[in-house]
Amino acid sequence: MVALVIALALFFDFTNGFHDTANAMATPIATGAIKPKTAVALAAVLNLVGAFLSTEVAKTISGGLIREGTDGIHITPDIIFAGLMGAVLWNMVTWLKGLPSSSSHALFGGLIGAAVVGIGFHSINFETVLQKVILPAIFAPLIAGLVAYICTRLAYALTSRHDPETGDKLTQKRGGFRTGQIFTSSLVALAHGTNDAQKTMGIITLVLIAAGTQTPGSGPQFWVIAACAFAIAIGTYAGGWRIIRTMGSGLTEVKPAQGFSAETSTASAILASSHLGFALSTTQVASGSVIGSGLGRKGTSVRWGTAGKIALGWLFTLPASAIVGALTALLVGTGVVGVIIAAVAGTAAVLFMFVASRKSHVGHHNAVEVEEAGHAVRFRKKKKSRKTTPSEDVQR
Amino acid sequence: MKWLELLQVAGVTLFSAVTLVVLYSLGVRLTAIAGDAQQKSPGLMRSLAYVCFAICGAAVLFGIYLIVPYFGK
């Protein structure tokens, strides 16, 4: 059972990685600031580094959602297994649909479902659920969206250049924002590595402690840290191209200044939330930023249909993974045979979704039509410089 | 409910993101001005732009400082 949980936890870490590549790298890929493959490689390295940097293990697996701990309920590896199953399957479904959704909320959902079946309703701390999952899900995109909107407006206002005499548009020269995007998106990737790999380390460590192979209160062993770090890095490098496509071009068109504003808002929101104690989901912040920046730039439209689908996905994250978690907990509760059935069914479901994904392959080559966008930008630059040359001649 | 924390997070996010974007935009703008043909003092503009970028760089470093727990505690 312990080995099974560890394997599943590492797979969850992997799905977490490829699910969240988009948060950091979708906009720089969309604007052509970084080449797609370089971008995921950079994100993978930063995730790897981030995972090694932070090894402080959380005291509780569920962050207080379930009344666990010394005076509460003892969470067994069975429940963790069921919870992880719910989270992994939901991550796979949302990936197949190309929806950015929070991996931690999926994990919370799975654990809640498993705990309700395995222990009972009294094990759930509903106030914490409201505070840690439901309210942030509403406010994260709102805050990030608003900030990104203001930033995008400012960025365009500050860099729009008109000839003082003729009133013609001068060359805008906003290419510099691409360089900035590299830095802001790298910050997001690094922050992701420090936060998310840690969750899996915490789970594995707690399972090891529960199994009696590790002394309580000790930190994660080195192989656990290394395994988690590599799982999340490989996941990131595999790149959730479907989600990158949604975030990079599905919600709205992204231009460098706009992408820079969105990434800066995302990075600020994540850092502020993780240091001031109101946890916001990276995915939800990033999606909100992209939408907000899309609203802020003139001449862009936000595809609200896609945004609605994403919101619907968030709405279902908790219940859907809870149901899978609960079903798995039921199966596991029946004994060894149940565990085997659950493991086989889970593997089959993951394989099925992987095969289904092959039908419409989305890879680095077609995730975002960067080439086209790049040509468009270059073309426009040329046109503008042609426009400005005559005016310069006149001035001379 | 942690409404105060929520407000705080929103405020800090707004402040830091706006500051960074304004500075970087100024940097981009000044670089563009420095590149203009009729600009009299491109050197000054360019160095001002670099100051803006340098402050942004410092902000990124501060971000890394916040992310890495080794510095924090």
C-alpha cells in the first residue's frame, strides 16, 4: 500500500507539473518571447531548483480541511490513496479538455471525498473549505484580473507614442516587453516549484511516518525530495500543451506588453498571497490575469465561451475529484482485492485518456501559432517604420 | 473569515504589479525615445531607461528572496 501511494503521489506530482506549465509559460510562448521548447525546459529547470530549495513539510496533508492531527482523525494511507486517485483523474480530464484547473483543489476534493466515505462527514472542516477553497476561487481571478487590467492599460498608455506635430503614430517599440516576460514568467515557475513539489513531499513523508519507516516530526528524506523534484520537472517539461494553447491563445490574443502585465500581476499575486496568508491558487490567478490583460488592451476580445468553460471546470473540480476519491475509498475499504481493482481501474482510466489525447495531438509545434503571430508583428513594424520615414524626412 | 488578509493581498498585489509595470513601461518608452533620430540627448534617455530596468531587476531579485525559504526564516 505504501509503495502504491508513493507511486501515485509521484504521478500526481507529474500531472501537477504539466498542468501548471501553462501558468508560467503560456503568455511568453504566445508572444514569441521564448521558443516553446526552451520555455518548458526553462520552467522545468526552475521547478526542479524550486523543489530542492524548499523542503519544509506541511504539518497536515489537507491544510486543515480535514480535522487531522493529534487530537483529530488519523488519516490512513488508504484515504490518501483514494484522495490522490481523485486528484490525478480530475487532472487528466481537465488536461484532455485543455482546461487550466487547480491541482491543489483537485487534491483537496479527492481527500474530502475519501475522508467522507472512510471516516464520515464530521471529519470535514467546512469553514476551512469555504475559506481555503471556495472564496479564493472567486477572489483569485477577480483580484488578478483587475490588477492585470490596470497594468495593461498603464503599460499601453505609457508606451504609446505619437508624433507631437503630425499626430501620427510613431514606432511603438514595445518589443522590450518580451525580455521582461522572460523574467516575470521565470519567477512564476520558480514559485510554483517551491510550493507544489512540497505538497507531494509532505504526502509521501506523512505516509512513511504512518507506515513507521520514518520517525515522526522528521523532514523528508533525500530520495523523497529528489523524486518529487524530478517528477514535477519532468511533468513540466512534458508540457501541458493543450492547456498552454488555452491560456496562450484560447482566452484572448496576447501581445508582449499585455503578456508582461499579465505575468507581473500573476507573480505579484502569488508572492503576496503566499507571504500574507491568504492562499490563492496559481492557476486561478494566472487565468484571471490573462483575461484581465485581454480586457485592458484595445482591439482584443476575450473569448468568454472559453472563460466560462474554465470557470465551469473550477466549479466541478472539488465535487468531481471528491466523487472519484469517495468511490476509490469505497473500493479500498473492501480489502486487498478492492485496492487492486482501484489501482487497475485508475491506470486504465489514465491510459484511456492518454490514448484519447492522441486523436487530436497538441504539441509544441501547434500549441500556439507563434510563427504566424511573429510574422504579423514583424510585418506591422515594417509598415509603421515606412509610415514614419516620410514624416522624418519632412522634419529634416 | 480572513477578509483583512484578503484585502491586504489584493492591495499588495495591485501596488507591486502596478509599480513594476509602470517602471518597465517607462524603461521601454525611454529606450524608444533614445532610439529616435531627432533625439538630442540619447545618452541621458538611455541611462534613465537603464535605471528603470535596474529597479525592475531589483524587484525580481526581491521576488526570488521571497520565494526561497532559506532567506526568509
